[in-house]
Amino acid sequence: MKKFLTYALVFATALGFAACSDDENDDFDYAANLDYTAEYSQQWGNYMVTVSNLLKEDATNLYNYWLNVDNDEYPTSYANIFKSHNNEYYGSALECVEEILDGCTDIASEVGASKIGEPYNLYVAGKRTEALYAVESWYSWHSRDDYTNNIVSIRNSYLGTTEGTADKYNLFATPAHANSLSALVAAKNPELDARAKELIQAAATAIQNIVQPFRNNINSEEAKVAMDACAALEDFIQDDLKAFFSGSGYTDAELDPAITQYVDGVVLPTYKALMEKNIALDNAVRAFKAAPSNAAFAACANAWLEAREPWESSEAFLFGPVDAKGLDPNMDSWPLDQVGIVNILKSQAFDNLNWDESESEEAIEDAQALRGFHTLEYFIFKDGKARTIN
């Protein structure tokens, strides 16, 4: 889960919603509106490469934890832990199914109540500037697609496949895999399966219907509809789907094929794409550092958008290594500490982006707020477009 409330307080302080000095406001305004210039060109490139390399490492480690490649964190791959269950992590196949459904519930809630709901509530309360800075991905204006891809992660988890997600208005043109949660539900209660698909599609469609960019349409009727659609989906998964599986009478042997397909057909392909696209992003950033240009900035922006999609499409399964090893906030903390980022830009003290488990929670969060997708977004995008050389 993202640290929305924690960093919202940081933003409130920086923006003047809590007591602060004019100097603090000036620092924030300067940091939030900083442009790429010759003065900081070398430092800018250095920071970009540091962050893109950390993203590449985190994405690679995440994939490897699931495959048990070159790590000793788990006795076997997390894929095998999940698929075999009956171990210290999962006691039965039903517990694995409940883990899948809980992940879907959590991200439906986060999209509706936090990602859309928190900016909306701030805006209607009259805190319009604070609402703006609560919108995730507002440098790239990619919020709407981020949120939709979160719903896609629910769809993929339920259908047991990543195929058929290009058209966000028709997520169910591709049928469910024969070994999937959807197939298990449909075999005993086809009406419930149809309702699940209807609510998943409704949430994705409602989000796509928000006028782009979301940061300029926070209090729109479309945003309210999307919040309601996400809440309906959350309630359905938590109440109806979980109740179905707990009372279905399915044995471990009957649930196991769907669990295996979930891992092999959804989790592993998504994390593999995340790793590969972050390698490509790192390559684009290194090319920019070697030869800064508007074209190189545009290439970085395109690579960021490509790398962002599998991450957002993985957020229905934020359990296991991505949670235990702090990789979610490493890669995706929001909002940012823009003043802290500019201080690092000037000092080049990149060790401040690293942390270890012996440090305090506050110290770890401070480090994570200086790295990840959104820090790189800050350096690559402005007002929804790739930055340019000034």
C-alpha cells in the first residue's frame, strides 16, 4: 500500500496547510516547478541514472524472489511456496485463493478511496492545492491509466491470464483461462461469475471515462462515478466472492490448477515484463545522460510509460516479496518529497536513497520518497509531456 496519508501530511506542511514559514513555501514552490537547465544538467543525469538503476534492481530482485534465482531469502521460489501451500506461509489452497481475493479487494479500495477519493475529498473540502498534490502521477498526467491498470490487475487475477487487456472498455473479449477463479465460479454459479466481470468492467470503464487529465478534473461527476464503481467492486469481492469460495466445497486438488495458473499465467509474466521494461527504461535513461536532447527526453518518457504498465497491473498481488522486502514503496511511493529530491540533486548524496532493515521506519520512508517511479517521473515529465532542454 502507498503511504498516501503519511506523505499527505508532509505535503500539507510544505504547501502551507499546516504552520510553516514563507521560506518553506518558497522551497517547495521552487522544487515543484524546477526546470531542466544547463546549471543542473550533469547532476540531473546522475540522479536519473541512480533512480533508474534502483528501479531495475528492484524489479529484477522481485522477479528473482518468485523464481528463487540468486537469492537466499526464501527456502524455495515464492512461486513454489504459493503453488504448493501447506507450509508456514499458506495452510491450504483456500488460503491461497483468499490471498488472491484480498489483494484484489485491497487495490479496488485503494483506487476508489485513496487514489481518486483522497484528492476528491480534499477538493470538495476547499483544499484545492492540497488535492492537486494528492493526485498520483500528476507530472506525467498518467493517473487515469495507472488506476485503470490497477483494475486490470484484478481482471487478470480473476481470469488467470494477462491476454486481452489492450481495450480497457472491453476487458472480457478474451475468455477466462480454463484453470482460473472465474472458471471455478462459473461452474457452480454462472450468475455470480457474470456479476464479477460486470463489476470489474464497470470500474475500468468508469475510470477511463474521467476526462483527462484527472488532476484537472478531480471533482468531476466522472470521478465520483469511478469511486462508487470501485467501492462496489471492493464490496463484491470481499463479501460475495470470498463467501462463494469459503462455502464452495472445492478441495485443494480442485483449487490447485487455478492457483498454479494464477502464478504461471499472471504473476510471473507480469513481473518478467516489469523487469524487462525497467531494464529498457534504465538503458533509455543512460542514453539520455550520455547525450541529453529533446529526443532523448522523449525516449525516456516513452520507456517510463512502458515500464509503468506492468507495475500498475501487478498491484492486485502486493503480497509476498514485494511487501516483505519493501519493494512496493521502494518503487512507487507517492506523494514525493520534492524539496528533498532537489536537495539530493544539488548535493548528489545518493547514499540517502538506500536503506537497510536496521533503520527506523521514518528513515526508511524518507529514503523511499527520494527514489522510484515517481522520482524518475519528476525528472522526465512536466505538465503531461516529456521535458525539454532549456
